[in-house]
Amino acid sequence: MEIFQIAGLALTATMITVLVRQSRGNEAALLISLVVGATIFLLLLDRIGTVIQVLADLSQRAGINQFYLNTILKIIGIAYVAEFGSQVCRDAGENAIASKVELAAKVLIMVLAIPIIVAILESIIRLLP
């Protein structure tokens, strides 16, 4: 049922943003958009924590190195933050900056993924005769 709250908040904010943009300009509308985005994130924070805890418990029971789980969670976090940041840039009409945020996220994700890729390759090499 949380999705109804979030969708209702988003639709209300969208209507207000459209009206504010017509009367006061883009700056106030962008501020409303940022506040609503942050509010939605805060509403989901509990759920995100639950997902992280479940994944941590499962990885511990499976004997998976916590380093790998932490790395994957960081990668997911980078992807979500970059998506949010690039969307805000696009809302402000700054497509070029949005693209740079996405590029930076891709590079950071690649850097974080290197230890996992190396571990996978080392495992494959050990399996080969």
C-alpha cells in the first residue's frame, strides 16, 4: 500500500510543480521536485534497510565473503544515487551534466567491480587444467 502513498505524493507534487512553474518559474518547481524526491527516499529507507539485512543474513549463511556483498551494495547505491542525480539535472534542463553524472557512476561502478571480476577470473583459472 506504500506505493499508493508514494504515487499520490508524486502526483500531487507534479500538479503543484506545474502550477508553480507557470507562476514563479523553474527554480521553485525544481526545489519542490528535490524535496519530494528526498521525501520519497526517506519513506523507502526502512525497506532498503530490510533488503540489506536480508542480503547480509543470506550471504553470511552461504559463507560469502562480506567484502563482496558490501561491494555489490555500494554498486547498487551508486546506481540509484546517480539515477536520482541525473534525473534532477534533466529536470533542470541540464542534459549534458546529467550525462556526466551517469558517466561518473559507470566509471565508479567499474572500479568497484574489479575485485569481483578478478576473483571470478581466478576461480575460472583454478578450474582449468
